Amino acid sequence: MNSFVRNSFNSCSLLYKFCNLASKNINNVVGVSKSSNIVFNNRYCKEKNTEMKEHFRNINLPYKSYILEKEEIEENIKNRNLNLDENIVEDVINMYDVKVDLIQRLQKLRHERKNNADEVKNLFRQKDKDKELIKKTTEDGKKLKEEIGRLEIQKRKTEIELQELALLIPNSTHPFVPIGDESNVKIVSHYIPSNIPSSFFLEGCNIPVEQLSEEQLSLINNNKKSRKWVDHLTFGTNNDNIDFSLSGKVTGRKFVFLKRVSALLDLALQNWAVHKLISPPYNFIPISTPDIILSDISNGCGFQPRDSASSHTYEVIDPHSHEENRKLYLAATAEIPLMGMFYDKIIPAADLPIKLVGFGSCFRAEVGEGKQSRGLYRIHQFSKVEMISVCSPQTSELLHDELLQIQQDLYKELEIPFRVLDMPTAELGNPAYRKYDIEAWFPSINGYGEICSASNCTDYQSIRLNIRANVKPKDNRFVHTLNATACAIPRTIMAIMENFQNEDGSVTIPKALTPYLKGIDTIHP
């Protein structure tokens, strides 16, 4: 057995041992429940006996707030630069007025029909029955029934159209979020490892010189002159660690085969991130998520493009399904199935916050152009470890800061240079109230690129998925939801390959990962 195969076999054995260790210790995780039982559905949630409605037609959207806060909502849509009709809020309000009018008319007609039915009964009880009057009154009742049926259909259509339109209105925005496009991003902080990677050039980093020590400046200047550097795609292709050519024949463009040490790095990064998060002080509960989700859940999380042309989602055809209006998608992120676990559930307030870490594959049909989309930076399928939290409205901002700190702790342990950004309004999308991005330094683009994001979605998702907390008897309130990337695997592999190259052309693997690789600490050219 050659040394590579032997090391690979031993690495896989070690990964299995770590997973086995985690499974043995998981019942001892503290700070996540009031009970040692970890059976998820029974522990946390009291499920309602209702079926999932197609297209979420019974969502309790805050229509009255749209009326009271019309100008603020219109300004928010403008600031987010969303591709929505400028009159969308006015249209929602007008359609809501139509719905209210229809409800009132139906209530009046039902009252009239009840009186009509009572009158018919009284006419039949009389000794001297007036047949003409009975006939006329009965016909009046039939007309009332037909009118009620017609208005019911009209009301149902109005409700569906109203909700489909109102679902496009984004979440509100945190008052401290910068207004505008990406050029208005606020740089919160930088992380520069004490032993600066050889690829970390000062030009383009946007770091004031005064933030660097003399030793760091010397390292940068020496590294700029002393070595030949290659991008991750060249490095990984030359040593048969990254194979886009073969995947192009098997699955098409922008899919990849990770091979040899890169394949082991994929597993190691997942195991490292999950192992860190399920351990104190973080104490997340690990969840292996399904890759296929119902469109209802995806839409409820805010992943709802207005047309197929703008969709980055892969649709799955189920040959056994007879529900034409209920689609299946490949999950774009573990956030979606993780949030779906709470669909239409009432959570005891004492069990909040709930913190889960999900791991699995992500599928995204998006494509990009230019240097930043080369290689592993933007591919259609990739592994990712994702954190989510469900909490009370009073604690969501504190938890947002906590998730951001966890992300920084993880990437500091890998010693990858990064910066933290407070994202402006045009970069928030629909669900996020506030979003932080962490960008790693990528020499191949001579700049930074996103590796993590952390979003506070407040009650945007919980309203659409009907997730509530039982605060006190007969008092159920919508929770807040948050999501944050723990580790986006391909971009992290890319950052490792580009930032940790040595004079001999090899790449040093971060020390934090070597225990998950049976001691493998180098990728050779």
C-alpha cells in the first residue's frame, strides 16, 4: 500500500472515530435543553394538528402595519434596491381593503341567509301555509347561497393574490445598517495572523499601515520578493487534487471532483467545525439535513425568486407526486431544512434559544464571471456547515453578535486573514434585518471574497413558517430566527491553498485540522 493510500485510509478511520466520539457524548451537551432527552420533535415542540397549506395561503402577515408604516416600507424597499414595482405597498393595501370589504359583505349575507332559513321554517310551521310566499322566500335563500358562493370564490382569489404580492415585501432594516449598494459597506474589523501567510500582500488589503507591527511589515515585504506563487486552481489541478475537466464530462460545468488530500480536507473541515460547535462553550445540536425540500419551506425562508429566469434553485421532479402545485427543490443551504423542522410548531419559551448546526450539500445554479468565479469560489454543489438559532425577540441581537464571534473564532483558529463587514441595505435580500459578512484574503483575486455570512431575520421567517413560542398560557408569539455559516468548505480549501504556500511549492495545512487528517500537514505540489 503506497503512503498516500495508507494515510488516506488512516484519515478516514480517524474521522469515523471523531464522529463516534461525538455521538457518544452528545447526550452530555449542556445549555441547550431543560432535559437530557435529545429526541428533537418531542423535546422542543408541540405540533399543531394541521396540514401544510399549499403556497402558505394562511400566513398571518402584518397587513395593518403595511398601512400604518407605508412610507417607511416604501423607503426600505428603495434602499434595498429590490426589483419590485414602486406601487407594491399601495397595491397590497388596496387589495387588503378589498379583502376586508368582501369579508364584511359575506358576514352580512350569511346573517341574511340565516334569517331567511328561519323565516322558511316558520312559514312551514303555520297551519295555513302561504305556498307563494314559501316559494318566494325559498328562492330568495337560493339566491343568497349563490351570492355567498360567488363572493367566497372572489375572496379566496383575492387572498391568494394578496398574499403572493405581500410576500415580496422585505423585512424591516436595523437602523445602523449602511444605506446603499456594496460601495457603502462598513468595514468592522480585520484579522491578521501573527505569522502572516506568504501570500498576504499589503496592496489591496485596505489595512492601515499603523495596524501592522514592524515584524509583520517585514514579513510582507520579504514575501513579496522571495517566492513564486500559484492560484489554487493551478495548484490543485497540477497535483490532481481538483478536477473540473472530469466533472465537466460527468455532470457539466461548475461541478468539481475533489480528490486525494482535498477530498480529505472536505471531510476534515466538516468534522472540525461540527466538533467545535457541539462542544462547550457553544453547545449546538448537530443535524444531518436532507438535500431535498418542499417549495413551501423554501418560500417560507425567503428563497422565492419572482420568475424561473432569476432562480438559482434546482427543481426536482418527483414521479410519484400528484400535487402539481407543490414543488421539490434541492436545498441551497442547510438553513432551509433546519428552519423547516420548526414549521407550524409552538415551542415552550423555556427551551429558547435553540441552537442547531447542520451539515450537508448545498446546490446553487448561480453562475458568475471573472476571476472571482474561477475554480472553487463559485460551484453548483458544495459542502457547508451551517448554524441556526431560534430565540425570543429580546435576545436576537445578542445572539447575532454571538454567531459572528463564533465565526471569527473558527477562522482565527485556521489563521486565515479576513475582514468583517456590516453589509449595506442593497446586499440584504428579503429576509435579513441585518447581515454581517466575513471575507477571506484570496491572492488569486488580489482582494477579499466572502466565506461566511451571519443574518438576523427577526420574525420574517417565523411568520411565514408559523413558528411561535408559548410565552404563557394561551399566549403564543412569533420567535426570531438567525442563520450563520460555520464553514463554507470549497472556499476555505481555496483560502488554505492560496494563503499557505511554501518556498518548495507545497501548502501547509492549518494545525487545527491535522488531528482530523491523521497527522497529514502538507499538500505536496
